[in-house]
Amino acid sequence: MEQMSKNIGYQLKKIRQLRSLSLDDVAKATNVSKAQLAQIEKGDSNPTVSTIWKIASGMRISFSSLLQPPKEQFQKYNDKTSTVVSEEDGGYRVFSIIPYAPERGWEFYKIEMDPGVIHRSEAHPEGVEETLTVIQGQAVIHAGGMEELLEEGDTLVFSGHQEHHYHNPTDKVSILHLIIQYR
């Protein structure tokens, strides 16, 4: 219950500040006293369901939005802690750096391709877009009737709803960054 009180306080304060409202403004809109609102924001009060409904109704927000834990102001990801999948006898390694989240609509990968490796990908659903950047080395991308050589620093955006493949034509490891956007 203590964590829920902290969540409610955090969310109430965040929404109030985003809307540039004073505690007096919120008290008038919700019929909850300024003193009680201050206690709730500090996490020192355990509001009743009735009080939470008054706040939600007065602020014109959902009840559940007040119960949500705070999202981190920033999140750190790296390939050391990410999930790794390998194919092509280990010569094609995909690190899921930032996993998909519906509110984001995309996911971010780091790809390592050994020399000469070709990785074939099935067509994704209609509306999927891939953004591929070469960080190190080179890659040849085949999609639809297109073929494009990418060198370090090059970025290619293409529709992923067709069969496509990546090829490392060099004698060194190539490193790519891939964003898959779902629409």
C-alpha cells in the first residue's frame, strides 16, 4: 500500500505541474482539501478510493493513471545486458538493445556480421519500416528489386514488408544499427 501511495503522489504532482496548476487550483477542481492534496503528493497519505476518484474526475484523467509507477526519466541500455540471437552458424549476431514497446512503436538492434555472411529475412507485415545504419564496415542490402551498398555512416530506410537480406561483402566484421518501426 505504501508504494501505491507514492505512485499516486508522484502522478498527481507530475500532472499538476505539467498543467501549471497550484494546489489551490486542484483543490477547487476536485473538492479535495489543499492540505490533503499536499499530503498525497508527499506520499504521506493513503487516499481512499473515493478520494482517488474525486481527483481523477476533477483533473479529467483516468483513475488508473494515478496508480501507475513513475517511468524513469532515462533508461540506459547496452549490448552487454541485451538479448542476443545468432544465426548463419554464429556469423550473424543480433543484440536487442531497446525492446519494442507499444507506446514507442519501434525497436532498436545492433547487428554484427562476420566477413562474407549473408542473412536473409522474411517479409514483415505491411507498414513495417527498417532504418539501417552502418557503424563499421560495409553492408549490401537487397530488398524488392533494389540493391544498395552502404558504407560507414550511411543509412538506408526501406519497407520491410518484402523479403530482404543483408550481406557483409568485406573481410572484416561489419556492425549495423537497425530500427524497426511498426505502423
